[in-house]
Amino acid sequence: MQAASHITSAERRRRRFGLRPQLLLLLFVLNLVAAVAYSAMLYTIDRREIIAGIDDKLRTAAHAVHEILPEDYHPRVHGPTSIPPAEFDRLQQTLSRFADRSGLVYVYTYMRFGRSIYTVSTSATPHEVETGTQVRYWTRYDTAPAKLYRSFADGLVRFDEYEDSFGRFRSIYMPIKAYDGRSYVVGADVELASLDRRLNDALNKSVMVGLAMFVLAMIVGSLLINRIVGPLVRLTSYTRNIEERSFQSNEEELQAMQAISGARADEVGSLAEAMSGMIVRLQRYLIEMEAATAARERVEGELSAARDIQIGMLPRQFPAFPGRGDIDVHALLDPAKEVGGDLYNYAMIDEHRLFFVIGDVSGKGVPAALFMAMTSTLFKAASITSTSAAGLMARVNAELVRDNVANLFVTAFAGIIDLRDGHVEYSDAGHEAPFLVRADGSVSRLPKPEGMALGVFDDAEFETATVRLEPGDSLVLFTDGVSEATAADEELFTVDRIAETLTAQARGRSAEAITAGLSERVNLFVGSAPQFDDIAILVVQYRG
């Protein structure tokens, strides 16, 4: 009875949930959780990047549509007969070409009258054009999403995903206030089907990576568990055999146990070896860190030198023309990083004509700086032989499009002033219109001629406008680093504050004083908040 009880107890012990299954179960659970978490994290990152890329594309498209549309188009919209059908059709063709080139389904603008929203400009798909089903001017948008109404109400840019009679889209609503005080919304759509495909691809990739990581971890973990548990299993077996033999020794098993003991000592030695290996790796890591620090310092030094070279490429001697009493020019450039993408330049074309330009390259850092250097050089070289500001813009745009392998673009405002009579001919390429500060202290904005950013389309057309300066009048040109300078509470400096600053400070002051006053006002507004964008200011003062 005792022997039977003893065997039954041993069998029960053998049927217990042993250490190997426990470790394997623990490994399975941990690897499963890690694989799921990693897959979810990878998918979240991919999804965020995909949507951010699409939203950047939509935002750029909305800004481009704003530049494409005539400035006086929306102020003329008051009813169903405000815009001639022929003009709407031409604009629809232009927007359709832009949407097709940009990979968008629709680009459009809406205006709200009372409780209703109406389409006042829109692109059309090739199918709609073929079938004659394109949306016409003053079409009421009966199924307008709620976010569109909110954008009209509070003037905030919003992104939306919705489905209507035209399909399923991800859209941007960018409210813009026209010069007559009324607002309209610029929008652009991409199909959610394409977004869903990309997100499904990202999800599948994340699941496959997580599954591969799980399988690999299980294989490696099982090998490690077997390596750790194997000696314990053998010791357990030897102990049971001794118990079954009533503690009678077996020479082979004793030698095997001594071998495991020796191996256990080696395991401690292996731990010491692992520790020494870790120290070696740590030492190697410290050496690599020192090398990386030295490399980073070298790169920082090279970027500092690049900053000096970049700034040195622009005219910095002030007063700019000490031998002349008919013109005063002063400029300021403050990159947000070591190097930046803002630019200004000016030069005498001949004895009586002065060329000047200010620009802002998309992006930051080294690529923008290289593109800025190329743009500034092209402007200065082309200004020597250009007969008009619009022709100058067209020549520079053609060169930038041809060599624009990085798909960057630059907004610019350029002009040529005749110092004999103060006549200024200027052209705009999607840039902020400068301020005109008269000698009596009055401040106004120059009208913006038609023109889109440089480096986008090689067939872009530019217009020329003119203004006459009287002695003491100044043109104040700036980049969006000034108007969009951000304080710690994320409030923007805005164009209105520029106007207030010039009205309060610019009367009777030199170009240098105007530049310094505006820069100081921006710095006081921003305070300790970090600078997010390059800042450039160029003041051209005609003295007669």
C-alpha cells in the first residue's frame, strides 16, 4: 500500500504544471502583448504620418487655390448672376487642371449667405466634364458638413472626413477674409478610398511585422528556456531516480550531477564573462559617444560656417549706397535655425534703376538654404537684363522649375524703382504684399498682382503693377516669419500689428530705424518663446 501510494504521489508530481510550461506560457503571453503593442504603435505612427502628409498636401493645395483665384473674384459675388458663366468656366478649367496635377479630387471655394452655403468656384473631374454633370456657379450645398459651418462661424482651418453625393473625402476648410470684409472658405478633397488603402497597407504591414517579431521571439525564447531549464530537468530526473532506488547512488548519475555542478560554476563564470562583455560594450559605447559628440560639434561648426557664408551672400553693408542721396536701403535676416530659407537682395541695375527682392523658401534647414542661395543668385543675375518685374519673375521661375529636384518652392516680391522719379514697377509670386509708408506717416498695403509661388509650374504667369513714391516714402517688405511670429501663448503677431507698429514708429525715420523698430517690436511680442520661422525685413526708402 505504501509503495502504491508512493508511485501515485510521484505520478501526480510528474503531472503538475512544470517550470518549462510555466516559462513557455509566460513567454507566450509577454511576446503576444509585445507583438500586439508594437504592431499598434507602428500602425499608429504610420497612420499619423500618412494623415499628416495628406493634410500637408491639402493645406498646400488650399493656399495654392487662394493664390490662383483673382483677388477681386469673391468680393464680386453677391448672387446667382454676379459672375459671368464664361468667367466661371475658365476658372473651373484652371482649378480642374490644378486638381488633376496635384492628385486631388476637387478644389473649390464656398460662400455663405444667410443659412445657406453656395459653391462660387470649383474644379470638376474629367468624368463630370465628359458627362456635363460638373457643379455650376451658385449651386447650393444642401449636404454641407457641420465642420464647414463652424469654419464659416469662427474662421478656423479644419480637416474633415465625410460622405456626400460626390463620394467619401478627407477635406480641408480654410476660411479667408476678402478685402471687402466678407469671408469665403477654400477647400480641397482627397478620396478616402485612397486613404483607406494606404491605412490598410500600413495595418497589414504592422500586423506582419508584429507576427514576425512574435514568431522570432518565441523561437529564440524557447531556445533560451531550454538552455536554462535543461539542467534543472536533468537534476530533477536524477533526484527522482535516486528516490526510486531508495537513495542508492549511481556512478553515472553522480558524475552527471558533478558535471552540472561544474557547469553551474561555469554559469557564474559566464555571468562574469557577460558582465565583462557588457563593460567592454559600455566602453565601446562611450568611445562611440565621444566620436558622435565630436562629429556633432564638427557639423555644428560647419553649419555655423554655412550660416556665415549664406548671410555673406546677401548685401550687408549699410548704408547700402553711401554715395547717393536719393535712396536708402536697409535689411535684416534672422534664420530660425543655423541656416534658413528667407532671402532678400538688391542691386543697382544701372545708374538710375534699383532692383530689390524679398522671398521665403518652403521648408527649413540646409535644403531651404541651398534653394535660397540659388534663388537669390538667379534674381540678381536676371535683374541685369530683365525689362520688367513680371519678366524677371518668369525667368527665375523657369530656372527654379528646371532644377527643382527637391520639389521646393519660394514666394517672392520683386520690384524695380526708377530713382529719377520714384516710379516703382513690381510683381508678386504668392508673397505677402509690402507696406507703403508715406512721408506724412500714413500706412497702406500695396495691391497684390496675380502670381503664384516660384518653382511649382514652368508655365506660371505673372503680372506687373506700379506705384509712385514721393520723397520720404518707404516700402516695407517682410516674410511670414514677421507676421506669424508666435508668442508663448501661441498668439500670432499678425499683419495688423505690423501696420500699427509702422504707423506709430515709421514717420520721418530712416530705413535702418524702420527695420530696427519693427524687429524690436516683434522680439518684445515673442518674448522668451522659441523662434519657429526665419525672419526677413527689407526697407526701401526713396529720398528723391
